[in-house]
Amino acid sequence: METSTINIHADLIERCRKSDASAQFELYKLYSKAMFNTAYRIIGEQTEAEDALQEAFVSAFKNLHTYRGDATFGAWLKKIVVNKSLSSLQKNKREVLTVSDKEEDGDLEAALVNVAEVSVMEPTYSVEAIKLAVKQLPAGFRTVLSLYLFEGYDHQEISEILGISESTSKTQYKRAKDRLKVLLGKEVNYG
């Protein structure tokens, strides 16, 4: 049975394929904030994340003819943003990853609490403590953690993106979680 993806922005995408600048701007407005957050989590520096975002959109519009609709436009664009962000890290020899200050603390806290695998009976951690702990992770751990937990890629996809084995991705993720638990153990709030 063949599955197809319904794209809610199909007519907008079609207008972009015809180089309609107003449609491109509209699509940019729809996706830029989420895609910036993706780039920022990987790169960790606002200006470079903005540059990667712009490069990703330019590349997406230039290569829109290759978008077949097998996945949602957002998923297709996110892959471009992730690749541009990783390229930026490699180009600048930087491997800094942080959690975006631009996100809602409630959404961020929910995602980050999963990292620490905190239950109702265990200590809770402030968003700031979790952000600081994520910043202290080694680059490989941060990258895999970000791609898996925050960006929603599975280990097979991460292995393809980073050019590592799937087992290495799983190991890096587990070690990142273990290291976070140790780092977070220094600031415990029983509340």
C-alpha cells in the first residue's frame, strides 16, 4: 500500500516553483522561526544560525523542483537546514550546540525533562540548569542528542547525516543522557 503525504501548502509551493517572490516570502514566514531554532540548536550562535537559515532557504527555493512531496515540505526543509548547519560547524571548525533561548520555556522544559528521564517522584530541574548542562556536553554527544531528541531524527537517519554507524549514534545518545544526569545532579530541586 502506497502512502502519500498531504501538503497543506501545495499551491504555495507551486507558486514558489514559478519564482513568485511573494509566495517565497510567505513560505519563509511560515517556516523561518522553527527552522531558525533548529539551526541555532546545532550551531549555538545566532548570527551563524541566521546565515545557515538563509543559505537553507536559498538552496530550498533553488532546488524546489526536486521536492516530490514524499514528505512534508517542513521535513524536507528541515533536512536542508540541518545539513547547512552541520556544514557551518565544519566550515568554522566550531562544534557548539545549545538550546535556543528563543523557544517557549514550557515546551523546552518538557523536551529537556525527557532527557533526564525525570519522573514525578524524582527531582525536577530548572530550564536554565538543563540548558547549561547541554552546553557542557562534548560536541558529539550534543549533536546526536539534538538531532534525536529535539529534531526527531531516528538513529538510522542520524548515522546517515553524520556519517557514523547507527550503533555509534545510539551509544552517543546514551552517553549524552548519562552525562546529563551527572551534570544535572549538581543542581537538584525537589519541588
